[in-house]
Amino acid sequence: MSKSTICTCPHCGTKNRIPDEKLALKARCGRCHKPFSPQKCAKATELLLTLRCSKCRAKNRVPVDKVNAGPKCGRCGAAIQSRDVYTGRTVMVTDANFSQTVLSSPLPVLLYGWAPWCSVCSGTGPQVEQLAGETKGKVRVARVNVDANPKLASKYNILSVPSFFIFDAGKLKEHLPGAVPKHELMMKMAKFI
């Protein structure tokens, strides 16, 4: 069995499975029958991240290999904050770095409010870490200790822990109090990805 590559047609957007030996030749799309060039197909298979500009909030598609090269917004030309977007780990949030980490985030943010004395939080913490690994490059998963950051706890009225907050484009979209299962968090985040 020969190896094949999945290529997206640049003309109609259809995904095509093309054997590697035909990729060097001019392969054609199965739907619109227009030819592929090998360079275009290689570009179509690379992984792209959708990052928001912190200045104009426009969505930009950035190849994973260029995330650390200082990408710029296609609309306004501002530098896109791309630090920690493809690590697969949670980001610690404090009163001091909240606006930069959450409100100016290039990705939608799932903020997890927890406290060290909370017994339920010790069970949901590993679930949140696992979720961060599964959604790397699509969602920034952040955590905030509400005891150590009273300004944030007061601003967002966090009266019980654990609590989950969904931010997108610098705005609070949803508040989910309590221990929410991972699959439910994924369903809530799906409309923002």
C-alpha cells in the first residue's frame, strides 16, 4: 500500500487523498477537476492556528512553525501575541497579568478558578491540565488561585470554587460554576474555537 497525502483543493476546498507518487505529477481534484501543484498541496497540509490580533481582534491563520517567529496581523499589521499558545499546559493568571494573559489572548480562554483548600479542586485540577493538552493551539487554558488574587475574585464575583469562565475577544462569554465534566467544557468551548 502506497503512502498518500490529504490535500485541500485551493479552488473548491475539497479534501483529496492523493498517492505520493501522483503528487509529484499534476494531480487533479476529485470534485472540480482542477490541477494541484505540489507546492500548493504541501502548504495545504501544514497545521494552521487561528490567532486573534490583540489590537483589532481580527482572526489570523498562522502556521505552527511560524508561531515563534513574531507573526503580524494581516489587517492592521500589529504583532500578534503568540507566546504560550502551543505549549499544551495551563497558564497561571494573577491580578497583575490578567489583562495581558486573558483579555488580550490570541485564543479563546478557559479560565479555571480554584483554591488550595478546596477538596473538589484537587480532583478537577488534573482534568483541566489534560484539557489543556488536548486543546493546545485552539484554546488557552488558564488557572487562577482566587485566594492569592482577591481583585479578580471580586471583579468576577467568584463566590465558590471551582468555577470556570470562558473569554473570547477580550470579553467574558460564559460563567460555569462548580465541577464541570471535561466533555461538557469541550462542548461549551466548541462555539468559540
